[in-house]
Amino acid sequence: MFERRVALRLTQEQLAERTGISRNQIQNIENNRNNRKDPVTGRPGPANARLDTIFLLAEALEMSPLDLIDPGEG
């Protein structure tokens, strides 16, 4: 997602404006983390974006939602 955002010359703030998703949440998704803390380690857990968030991001980034879910090597 980061690479596509940069290729489109969008800042996190601009992507946030296009999607209605907070810049902080976009940053967390790009860095594969969430705000919930693991009860054992106290660290943030891995990011798991909701399906509606994936569709909003895909539309704003002009790409398939499948490419956000499983970017693969292609």
C-alpha cells in the first residue's frame, strides 16, 4: 500500500482526506500494527483492516482490493 500511495504522490494526509480514514490509522496499516495492545507483551498487535476500510483504500489508490489483501509477488 505504501508503494502505491507514493507512486500516486499522495501523502498520508491526502489519502486520509480521500478515504475518511484517519492519518494515524493509515500509518498503522502501512506499518502493519494496530492500537490494541497484546495482553502478554504490551506491544501493539498486527494490523487487520476491516473489509470496508480495504475497499475505501483500494478505491482511493486505484487498485483492486485483492491486491491490498494479498499483494503477492506479481
